[in-house]
Amino acid sequence: MATFELYRRSTIGMCLTETLDEMVSSGTLSPDLAIQVLVQFDKSMTEALETQVKSKVTVKGHLHTYRFCDNVWTFILQDAVFKNEESQENVGKVKIVACDSKLLTQ
């Protein structure tokens, strides 16, 4: 299964990367094993989002910037409102990165 590495830039991905870097620096973990952990993280995040997340969210806001490069859409919204069936959240500024999941099967 091919995966995107974009979840590494999430909060949990950055914490994992930082921790692995510290472990490699201290000699607790080999660099090869750290890379294997990151690859498994990418696979696990992709699988979890595909199989376990069932809720839907609508997003409205003022489009500040958009870009399409290498089959990846990037949107920056200002004064965004995220709504699901139960709640609503207002966010001053948000960056949304969207990739075509069909590219994972190639």
C-alpha cells in the first residue's frame, strides 16, 4: 500500500519524529528502525482515517489562497466554520491539504 507522508506534519507526527530523532541521537534506536517506524505511522494513519472515521464535516470560510501542485490541493481559509451533526467550531485561519486517494493505488 502506498501512502502519503503528509500526516508527519500533524501534531502527533511531529512529536513522533522529534522523539525518534532524540532516540537516534542518544543511540537508543538505529536510523533504519526510526525510518521503519515513520513508514508504519504513515500506513497506520491512512488506514485509520479510511476505516475508522465515519463522521462528515462541512467547512465554510473566506478563501485566502489556493494552489494545485503535483496532484495536491492546498487551501488557506480565513474565518472558517467547521460544522458536524453535533457541534460547530470557528477558526480564524486554517490550512487544508487534500490529496487524491486514487493515487495511493498506483
